[in-house]
Amino acid sequence: MARAKNILFIMFDQLRWDYLSCYGHPHLQTPHIDRLAAKGVRFNRAYIQSPICGSSRMSTYTGRYVHSHGASWNGIPLKVGEMTMGDHLRKSGMACWLVGKTHMRADEEGMARLGLEPDSLIGARVAECGFDVFERDDGMLPEGPDGAYDPDGAKAYNQYLREKGYESDNPWHDFANSALDADGNVLSGWFLKNAPQPANIGEFDSETPYMTRRGMQFIEQADGPWCCHLSYIKPHWPYIVPAPYNDMYGPEHVLPVVRSEAEKANAHPVLRAFMDTMIGRTFSKAHVREAVIPAYMGLIKQCDDQMGELFAWLERTGRMEDTMIVLTSDHGDFLGDHWMGEKTFFHDTAIRVPLIVYDPSPEADATRGTVSEALVESIDLAPTFVEVAGGEVATHILEGRSLLPILHGTTDDNGRDYVICEYDYSASPVADMLKAGPRDGVMFMIASRKWKLIHCEGGHRPILFDLESDPQELVDLGTSEASEHLAAIDMMYDHLFAWTRRVSQRTTRSEAQLIAMRTKSRRRGVVLGVYDENDVPLDLTVKYRGRKAKRWSELRRPDSP
């Protein structure tokens, strides 16, 4: 095998970590992803930095926590000047291209203030999260009475569908994400009762195979070294999938729900609000889970089959020998666990993600097929990629830790004692439910291997889970008076406060530059506190010794009185 020259960075959307057979799902077999894990390292404790698409991805792309980059919810722009993996990789001589989704919104006000034209090279990169774009497809074109959620959503994909004969003003919805009844009526995939129906589209033309082909087309024409972010929209809702995947699984394959009556009865006020959303109440019903989860599993099965197509093509073309492959997700999906749907809370169901890394380099031979129990975060990918590109990691900007030492077997741990996840729900309907002001609708999670603490602004008590004795996170110990639990809360808050005190905004000078600056001013003439020239090395005061000047009173000064 050759050394990794290129990087194929695959991200699925809303893929639960435990819905792959290599992570233990008993019914959903994913042999192609499993085979990638057998050729690389499977990380068992990988965590995202925010349980929602936009801010999670912005952390992954910048290598920085949400608290640092500020794009804290869907639709909140990544501010101009925030460096992304594309900026770091290009500096190291590696191109960085997008094929698929980013969920990034451009900081249009910031760009206008700085005079950055969106159609310029720099402006386009700033507007596209630092990527050069082969095809951007954020994958969704929902439409309501006030217009489209994202008017540019599925733009190229809809054009493709129309060219293939799918006649509609929105074929993404009417064909790729809806079924059809016997009378030709569209059965929208937005309505969960339609999840068991086959999407009204040929499987070849559906979203996941389409994006796989686009990824291959990029790689086929790319000059290396390159990083390709192949970013899929599925298995994200709408939960509907074309035949034959729509009926591969049934209610008998739906795993028992993870929740308890006591959990709901004793729920923390903020957690209860998330349980009480419409999607939480809907997914708390057994018939909903039995309709949706088989379709969700079918979407994942289709994703795995497409990975089989992609990996076989990479092998035939020789790219498997010089390309690192990273496969992960931006978050999970509650699917009714803990009385919730969607992903916007801090249980492992939502924030723990699959992460598989295949490195063709001979240094990685010793770790092939292994499982790492290290605590890793999505922000670790950016510094990993920089090292693969042969660059120097800008540690004053990138807050993650490279995974290469683990991949190459020089260590089995990265020294991280806890992981961080943040959620700013101040712009969400839950904030209205709680009557929370914009500064109070914020939560932080910090988790070690044993404890998980959740802090909610607004004067709320903490939530505490013992992950060793309660791995399903059903028993909130935040109100416990037991000394062990009180001590754990204090310890986790100490860790959280230490994290908040990190120097994260000092991004214009590296640590080496700061150290050099400590004595630089002395060699530029600033010699504060020196009583006698002999008190410091004489070369520092060479400009101040042996100098001659006339007495001021002897000078001819025509303007003086």
C-alpha cells in the first residue's frame, strides 16, 4: 500500500452510530461499511460538538467548538474570517472540494462590509464554507405558505430529475421523497404514515446513488492531492426510500424503545420541553416508530450498498491505495428513545456518531481492524487532514487533536479526559415553550467515560448521568444528595469551567510567535526598568551608547521666541 495522498471525507446526515452492524445492530447488516472498518480503525467513542446539522458541521469544518466559531444553529452564518479545513489544506498544498451538503449559510453582511464579491474566487470560498464546489446540494426543498425553506436546495438534483423525465415543479418532493397512490395522488414523505410506501422514483435516480455517482465523477477528473467532502443528505428525513429498500425491514426489526415512565415523570424542565414538542409526542407512539424505523433502516441499507459501489470503484481505479477514507455522520436520531424525535438533546443516541478511518499508509498496518475507545470529537478531523497533507497544524486555531497517532499505533489514546457538546436553542420553538430569553436558551454538555453533565442556562439545575451504571441514560442524578453525585457534579463543572477558560479567540498569532515576542521588544530598543547600561547585555543598548549631540541652547531655532 502507498502513503495516503488524497482524502475522501464521507459524511452521512442523521445516521445513528448504533444502526450499523459493525457497531452492533442485530438486524441491519451493513457489510460494505463493516469491510471499511476491517481495513481501518473504528472509533467507538466519537462525539459531535452540537446536536443539529448546521452547527455540528461548522465545528467539523473549522476544527473549532461552537463557542469559538459562533455558528450556533441552522441558518446562523459562519462569520467571515473563520478559517475552515479548506483554508488549512490549501495552505498545505491540498485542494478541498465539496460534493453534497454543508448546511452552511454565508455571512453576506460580513462579505459586503469587506467588499468580497460572491462570484470572486475568495468570495465563493468564503460563501461555501471554505470548499471549492463541484456540486453543492443541501438536499432539501421543503415548501410552505411563506415559500421555500432553502430556495437553492436540491437545485442541481432537481434539474437532473427533470432531464430524466420526472415532470414537476419540485421533483425532489413529488418523486424522490413521496409515494404515489393508485389514482396518481402524491403521498408526501413529510407525513410519517407514508414512510412504509416506496418512493415514486427509480432507485438509480434517488438521492444516495445520484450523489455517489457525482463523487466518482469528481474523483475521476481530480488532480491530486485532494480532499473530497462527499456529503450525503440521507438517512435524514423525510423518512421514505425507493423499492426494494422500503420493505426490507418491518416492525419485527424495530429495536425496543429506550425510555422509562420514571424518566418522563422526573424530567428536568428543559428536557421535558423537548419531550413535549410535536415530534417528541409523535415518536412516543409505537405505531409511528413501527412505520418510520423500517424506512430509516432501508435508507441506511441503501447507503451501505452505495458504499459497496463506491469502494469497489476506488479499488478498480487504484484510488484505494493512495486515499484516506473517513466515514462519519453529523449527528444521530432519537427515533422515540427518551420520549423524543429528531436529535436536539445530549443523549448518546443523538451526539455519538460512527467514525471509521481507513489509512492506506504502511504506518497504519498495525491498527487495521481495531476498535479505539479513545474519546474523540469531530473537530479532530481537521488537524488529522492537515497532517495527512503534510502541513503543520495551527494549534492556536484548530482546537481538535490529530487522530494519526492512534491510526498509526503510536498511542491508543489522545489524552482527552472529556468531550464537549453545545446547543443553542434560542431560535427554536422550544425557547418559546420555556419562555427563555435569547441568552438563556443555551445548553452545554461535558462527558467523561463515567459521567455526563448537562448545564442549562436560565438558572436551571444540572442534569447528571452515570454512564457506567446507567449507559442508557435513563436516571437523572442531578437532584441526588448522595456525596458521590454531588462530588461528580462539582468535578464536571470544574472541567467545564476549565474548558470555557481556554484561549480560543487568539487566532492571529501562533504559540511560537507569542514566545518569540516575549523578548523581541528588548532587541528593538524597549529596555524598561534598566538603571545602568551595564545591568543588561550591552548589545541591547548599542543604539543608546556613545552618541553625541549639540546642546539645545546652542542650536539655531528660528521659530523660537
